[in-house]
Amino acid sequence: DAGVTQSPTHLIKTRGQQVTLRCSPKSGHDTVSWYQQALGQGPQFIFQYYEEEERQRGNFPDRFSGHQFPNYSSELNVNALLLGDSALYLCASSLLVVLGGGAGETQYFGPGTRLLVL
Amino acid sequence: DAKTTQPNSMESNEEEPVHLPCNHSTISGTDYIHWYRQLPSQGPEYVIHGLTSNVNNRMASLAIAEDRKSSTLILHRATLRDAAVYYCIYGNNDMRFGAGTRLTVKP
């Protein structure tokens, strides 16, 4: 059973360019979340997709957009890249479970895509 | 903004127990508490989660305070492979990670 996979593993772009990162969730999972992790910091939540819709979004500008496909895989797009976008981008998948008023789903993370913007 | 408070770093000797604390005073009654750890050059790895009762699995134990405003991750016998950054988080759709606790295990 393959876990969460991400591609590419590494990427170098220049300022102003656009980038697309890809994620395939763990088998049986229907929800994909994206995180940005700067060096030395914890992951920061970007957004989450479920049923091909953005379900929740963190404090990231509209330059960050995403998509989820019918097979549950997902893409993260970043437009007009800035130097500060250099980071490790993590994808996590889960199975949406709502228990009472909260959710107890466990997220499984991929190895990440390391993006360097020059 | 992280919703949890953890010590920046902790040290342990190999084969000894480790207790990693976490404060989450604003947690709601239905939020699960999750612990993840991140080894160097890897994505975060699920460790354990719980709601109200203490939980045990093959990796660790989770002790949750009666008022749920704090919890403790317990590694019963630390090994060198347990050296990682440990994150305590809670939430539904937006899992907010803080800086975590960097655990160093000394041989």
C-alpha cells in the first residue's frame, strides 16, 4: 500500500514564475491538505480539499491555489513566485471523519517537495 | 498562530522514559489532540491521538489532563531513532503546527 507521494522532490524556480506541485493521497483517503514549512519552523496550513472543493484555508494569499481531481489526487499552484516562497511543501492525506462537532482524522504526510526560488 | 505551547527542546538519555508536555488551553470539547514527529529531511509522521482518555499504541502513550488543557506524550524507552521534532496539535480542518519540541537522545 503506497503512502502519500509527492512530485517533484526538488524544484528550482526564479522570481515571478509559476509552479505546480502534485500529490497522490494514501489509498482509501479522500481529503488532501497542503502545508508550507520554512526552514526551522513548523508546517503552516495552506488549505484542504475534499470532494474537489476547498474546504478550509489558512492565511495564505490568492497566489496559492489548488485543485483536487476525481481520483482524490491534488495539485498546489503558486503564481508570481517570491523569494519567501522557498520552503518545503508538504501534502497530507486523510479520511474525513466527523465525530460530534469535531474531526478526529489522522493525517499522513508525504516526503514533501523542496522549492527554491532564486 | 499555533494554538499549543511546547518547550523548544528537551534531552533524554537512551533507554530512559521521556515525557513531552503540551499546553492547549483553548481546546474545544470535541477537538482531538494529535501528536506528530518529524525526523530530519522527512515529512511529519503520525504518533498518536486522543480525545479524553489516555491512549497507548506501539510507539507511545498519551496522557490527557482531566480538563483537557494539557497533555503529555510519553516515550517509554527513548532510542536514538526517536530524536526528532515533536508537534502537539489539535483542530479540525486547520491543523496549526507550532515550532514543536526538538528531542535530543544521548547514547
